[in-house]
Amino acid sequence: MRVRIEFAMIEGRRQADRGVLAALDISAFKQAELQLRESEERSTLAQSVAGIGVWDVDLEHGITVWSDPLYELMQVDRDADVSPDLFFDRVHPEDVDRLRRDVEQAIRDGSRFKSEFRVLLPDGRQRYMIGKGSVTRHRDGKALRILGVNYDVTDRKEAEIRLRESEARLRMILDETAALAGIVDTDGNL
């Protein structure tokens, strides 16, 4: 709301002479603001539940933004200045070069990328993640930003590792067993 009051000299004294009151209905703006805030809350909750973190790197200005769930996944304090370097500091040393090449290739040729990697967390745990990203380019072809997600696939990877180990143990037992192993069908045929 805006108010403007004009004064005039009346009988030798300065007094309010007239005023203008302008009111602007901002209820639609407030409603849109509320819907946006609720949408952001749903997005953040969905990312947390799914183990997904979103990141955005402005290549032109060197600005990196992480979603709240990515801070959680990477165990980084929300007050930290996030950057690609901070992220790569958490990536397992054996995976850093390959992951950097995947990202740099996407920036060079404008392709999407998908890469699996491990991160080492400050609490000593290791997480397996998949990162996916896409590059946005200017009309002249220059890469402007890269936007992507990282999602936690630790449970799946650990299950795969346990399955491979179990298969290896079974293979060793069968290789070391001198007895005949066979399969009998429902008709009694060996």
C-alpha cells in the first residue's frame, strides 16, 4: 500500500490538504509464493527419501549450488562453500580421474553423462553413487552450466558384492568336492 499526502498552507499553518492512497492486491503473489515454497518442500523431501541430491554448477561464474539432500549424502556442513573441488575431495581416489574425465567430456561435447563412483565420508564410511548430468550451452556453443543429480546406490552395490562373494564360495566348494553333482528331473532322469 502506498500513501501520498499533499500539504498546503491553510490560515498560515501547514496542513494536510489532500491525499492519495494506492493499494495493490498481492494475494495472487502470496498464493504463488506459498505454492512455490510447498513445491520446494516436497522436492526436498522426495530427494531425501530417494537418496538423491541435486547440484548445479554455473561454469561461467564459478558458482555451485547443492540441494539440502546432497549436503546430507556427502556429509558436508551446510555453511560450507560448495564447489566441484569440494565434491571431488570426497570422491574415492581410485574413481576421481575417471569421473573428472566423464564430466569434462560432457562439458566439451555437450553430451549427458552417467558415471558410477564411490565417495569416502568423514565418518569413515564409503558410499556408492551414480551421477547423471546435462550441460546447458549458449547459442554460440559455449558451455554455461552443468546440472545433475547424484544418487546413493550403496545398498544395491553391497548386495551385488555379497552375491558375487557367495557365488565364489559356492564355486570353490563345488570345485573342491570330489563327489558327483547332478540334477534329477521329475521323471527321475539324471
